[in-house]
Amino acid sequence: MSQNPLGLRPQRQGFTLIEMMIVIAISAIVLATLIPNFAPAIERAKLHATSRDVVSALRHCRGYAMIKGEDALFEVNTIAHTYRISGRKKLYQIPESIDVGLFTTTTETLDEGTGRIRFFPDGSATGGRVTLIGQNQTLVVDINWLTGEIKLGDKDAVDQ
């Protein structure tokens, strides 16, 4: 073994335990600040996914009425957070974190919290509005009574 002329020891490569602990502590602090910020984004994503599902169900009802030549129903229970549609036996669930409201005609109101939107074979409907509220955002699905057209939008954009 040869001696280093300056008497220095050779340097070793790698990280010390202290350096590793500092990196882990910084990572934990960053994660602790970021994770709470994901919850609102996840709730907003649920709201938008639910609104698209409702729009799809309404469009299915309208198409079903036109193809079958008979009335089709979109029925919402705002208390149980569920809806059902003609032509399908399944009961669809709306997440509990999303408040749901229905504005429809009195003839299509069944009881407290339950109402329907009826689509006719010519494509028209009884009309109405399904309101979905979650994470400080309100989305509305409007159903035109004359044409049966279904539109999704923010409450502020639709009311203007």
C-alpha cells in the first residue's frame, strides 16, 4: 500500500446518514403540504364526472323515447342521491359529497325529494334543471322543454 504524499486519506463516495435523514425530512414536509391540496381537486373531478354521467343518462332517455316511440323517464331522488332511467333497471348513485337538486313541473313531482323529467317520442320533454353542487362549484344541466336539448354548464354561465 502506497502512502499519499500529502498524508490525506482517500475520499469515500456516498451519502452520510445525516444527509439521508435531512432529505427524508424535507420530503416529508413537502408531501405534508401537498396532500391536502389534492382533496379539492379530487372532489371537483367527482363533480364533473357525475355531471357528465347525468347528461349521458338524460341523452339516453331522450334517444330511448325517440327510438321506442314511447315516453321515457329520468327519475331523481334528491334525498337518497340516486337516479334511474327508462330502459335500464340499474339504480345510479350520486356521491354523498355532491348535493343534487331537481327543478321540474309539478305533474312530474312524485313526493318530497323525488321528481322526473319526461321525454316524448318527438324528442321534446317536460323540461327542467338538474343542479349538482360540490366543492364550492355549482354545475347545472338544463333540459329544454320544446326541443329536449340537454346542456351542461356552470351556474354563473347559464344564469347570465
